[in-house]
Amino acid sequence: LVWFDFIDLDGHEGGSIYLSQNGVIVSASCSANLVVRPTGGDDTFPPTTQTGLPDEFTLSVDVPGQGTLQLQTSGAEILIEVPSLSTRWSAQLSGTLGGQQLSGFAIYEQFTFVS
């Protein structure tokens, strides 16, 4: 799973997703209805250079023909932090897709460019 969630200069949220399973592409879209949100800690969305860091993240996206992919990070550890600019975490990732339980490992980042 590779995802990218952003807010453009006009304040509109967008995202893209690339999802594969067992070497087969399940979904690839630059117009995905992706929702990624911070949870716990300072879960301000969108983040600014003045806000703190969240504890975890949730992710939800409709996968054509398979249902809704819903994921939650847990046990996040900060790998790299550039205060008020970017943070990279590693964490466990768990959730469901079409009733199937999923779990794995994730590395993800949050960039903050707005004061």
C-alpha cells in the first residue's frame, strides 16, 4: 500500500493510492476518495507548523469491487523528526478490506507547510 493525501493551495483535499496484494495491483488511483486522519495526541487536521504531533493515523478508502479499506496505525515510533516541518514514523498497521482482516508494518510521513 502506498498512499498520498494532501491539501492543495485552494484548500481542497486530494489523494492517491496504489494497493497490491500478492503481487497483483488491486487499485491504483490519483482520484481516490482517500481519507487519512490523525488520532490521539495533537490530532489537529490539517496540521500546521504550530501544532503538535498525533499519536496514530486512520486511513479509509473505497477499493472498487472489494469494499472499503479501513486501516489504523498502532505502536508508532518516531524515526525522524524535523520540528514543525516533517515527521517519519514506523508502526503496526491493521484493519479490514471486504471483511478480510489485514495486518502489517508501515512507514509513513507527515509534512507540514502551513503556519
